[in-house]
Amino acid sequence: MDEVFRALADGSRRSLLDRLHARNGQTLNELCEGLDMTRQAVTKHLAILEQASLVTTFKHGREKLHYLNPVPIHQIGERWIKKFERGKLAALSDLKRQLEKRDE
């Protein structure tokens, strides 16, 4: 789980995961489109995500397709969030928003 937390700690890697969540099965070229990163930087970030099992790849001919693997994120949720009971956290979050609105 340490590798997953390290991988998620970087905003660029979270951005890549968001892009895969929006459209799974992208090539490196597709993932690089519109990013303010070099192809080499994207490749390094993807390698870290693969090492943490957050991204899996499948070769289709000459293309390497990247897919989001949500299992490690789900495991974090089960271990670190569920035990704090999401319902209570949601109620506290709602209360905080209501108090902030009242103070405005």
C-alpha cells in the first residue's frame, strides 16, 4: 500500500489516473495530448503507476494501451476510510458546509 500512497501523492499522476477514468484504454500519445509534460515525464509517471498496480497495460499490435486498475484505490477506501464510517464523515462535512454558509 505504500507504493499506492506514493504514486497518488503526485498531482501529475493523479491527473493521468483521472484521464484514464474518463476514457480507459489510451495509448501513450493519447495520454500526452494536452499535457504540459514531456513524453518522457509521462512515461516515468506511468511506470510508477504501473509499479503501484494503479495502471495496467495491454499490447494491441504495436500499441500499448493503458487501463486504470481501481482495486488498490478501493482497498485504501476499505482500510482507511470505511473504518471511520463514511456516513458520519458525510454528516460532519454537511454540517461544516452549513456552518460556513451561515457565517458568510
